[in-house]
Amino acid sequence: MTAAVPPAVSADPPLGHSSRWPPPVRALIWGTLIARAAGFAYPFLAYRLAGIGHSPATAGLVLAAFGVGWFGGQVVAGWATDQYGYRATLLGASLAGAGAMPLLALGTGPAWLLTVATIAGAAYDAPRPAVSAALTDLVDNPQMRARVSGWRLAAINVGAAATGGIGGLLADRVGYLALCTANAASFIVFAAVAVPRLAPRSTRRGAGVSAAEAGRAALRDRRLWLLCASSLMAMTCAVGLMSALPMMMAHSGLSSAAYGWTQVVDGVMVLALSPVLTPVLSRLAGRPGPLLRAQAISSLVLGAGMGSAGLAQSTVGFSLAVTAGVPGEIALYIVATEIVTVIAPPFAIGTYHGAFGAVFAGAVVLAPLLAGWSMAVGGNALAGAAVVACGAAGALLCIPLRAALMTAPSARAAPAEHPQPVSVPAAD
């Protein structure tokens, strides 16, 4: 007789229709805010590279190497979440981040920088799949889960605003090493805040299911691949805030402090618009058709907004471009995260969220490479046009994704030896 797959174990019961968030959910949101508020290593890396004399092309390669590491870190963290539980994965990822961030401030040669950028990139966002899987377990109601995703995005962006503002003020005063050390400390604080709130045996729903089974489910799921392709294009626009934008601003002769102000603007606008957009988007939760339409629109808005940075010449102009892209940024995060939850089988939720996190990492690779090439060929104007094209491509890819969602079998069906029939609503 085959044993049933055990449910996830958490410190608190899952959050259904209750409006009260259990302590683990609040701890994960606060921990995310803390980690992001000191996430200096990546957004100020472009300025560090420029400061030690590397060309935009070399900077693009180093930033892309960071993204390659980011990609691998997401895949590994997603697998670990399904196999060892989100508590253990969150703890391990936090310790890895604490050890890796200071490496970015050591050494100046291209070979060293490419190596440590890959290592630090793998650890920089490694907690993401564990946090996503934990929230999926703890929040059962789709509408409430979308609201939690909205507040998680707000925490990420308020943290990014703090990163930009504080880092912009301190970068020239204390140096990049001090910023990276603070980034490392934030991982320890994140673990201290969140890990004790999660049950010691916070196993995933996939406990007892092999990594190969979860991986095969993800590799064979055409919906996941199409969602990842669409999201890659849209996220390339969004990630430009951390990679292409500082490259474009440095090319325009603007300082790291000026770039820090654009981060502040982004965080403030996300905080201001999230309470308005999140309730609207949460009503789409669990409904693939409306979710896909929102994803297509978000990709177009991101492309047009961030692409307009190609025409900017001042801090105000770049800040306006960031502001124009914020509605798309909010919608993309909430909608795409919910689509992943809709299509992910219970036994592979960590793997699916890891794959989706890897898409963000892919955008981290693509954005600086695209910006570096287009700036070398046609300056900031061509870089902006490339961003617009990415947004349009992301919207167009929602067409085959919709068809796949309408024809695919139930997303929540487990492998034959672990039957867990859970219905998935058809696309509207």
C-alpha cells in the first residue's frame, strides 16, 4: 500500500477566509522587508564596477554573471524546499547570503568579479522559493493569498526604496564593502525573525515525492514554460530598475545618489498604489483568464514605463519613467505569483516557485546584457526601445499561455502513486 503524502506542517493553521494573518505570515513579510532594506550588494554593483574603471560592457558581463548565479540559486532553493522543508531551506539560504555578499567588495580583476558575482548571485535571493512555498501553505484562500502577495511586494519595494535612499547617501561615505557587510547582516536578521516562527518540521506537501518526480512535472508542464517566457520578458523591464537604469544614469553622468532617489520613488509609489491595486487584483485570484489579461497589460505598462527612461536626461526624468512602470510592476508580481500557485501540483510547489524565481534571475542576466549591448550601439534611446520591445513580447506570449491553460489537465494532479485530485478552474 502506498502511503499518502503528508500535508505541510506549520506553526499555525492555514489562513483561509479569516482576515487575521498568523504569526509566520507576518514574520515572513517583516523578514522580507528587513532583508530588502539592506539589499545593497546588487543595485550598487554597477557603480562599484564603474568606480574601479571597468567599461559598460564588462559591467554588463559581471551583472549577468550575478544573474546566472541567481538563476541557479533559485532552482536549487526550490528543489530544497520540496525535499527538506521551507524552514530548513530558509535558514540555509540566509546563512549562504550572509557569507557571500562581502565577497563582491573584494578584488578588482574581471575573473575574480565574474566568479564572486556568480556565487553572490546564487545566494542573493535564495530565500524566495521557501517564502513563496510557506505562504502558499499558510494562506489557503486565493483572494487573501493575493492580498498577502501584494503586501509582500510592498515590503520588497519599500525595502528597495530604503536600499536606494540609504545606499545612495552612504555609498560614497562608507564604501561598497560596508554596504555589502550590512547586506550580509540582513540575512541573519531575516533568519532570526522568520525561522523561529516556522514549525521545526515544516515539510512540504511533496514530502515522500522524489526530486525527479517534481522536476519532471515542471519540465513537462507547457503552461509553466509559457508563463516563464512571458514573465521573463516583463521582468526584464522590471529588473531594469536594478541593472539597466543605473547603467543608463551613469552613462548620463548622474551619481549613485541620483540613482538612489529613483529607488525611493519606486518604493513610495508601490506603497501608495498597492492598497489601490491589490484589492482589485485579488478578485482575479483563482481565475486564469482574467489573471492572464492582467499579466498582458502589466507587461505592456512595464515596457512603456521603463522604456521611457531611454528619453530621460535628469534624475526627475528617470524618476518619472520609474513611476510610469509601477502599476505594471505591482500587477505582474501579484498576478504571476498567483498563476504559479494555480498551476503548481501540491507535490512540486517549491519546484514551481523555484522555476519562477529562476525566471526573475534570467531577467537579471538578460537586462544588463541587453542594456550594455544597446547602449554601446545606440545609447540610452536604443536601450529604452529594447525595453519596450520586451514588454510587448511578454504580452504576446500570454496568447499561447491562455490556450495551454484551457486545454491542460488539472494542475493539482499528483503523480500516479500519490493521487491528490484538486480541480483547477478553467480559463475564463
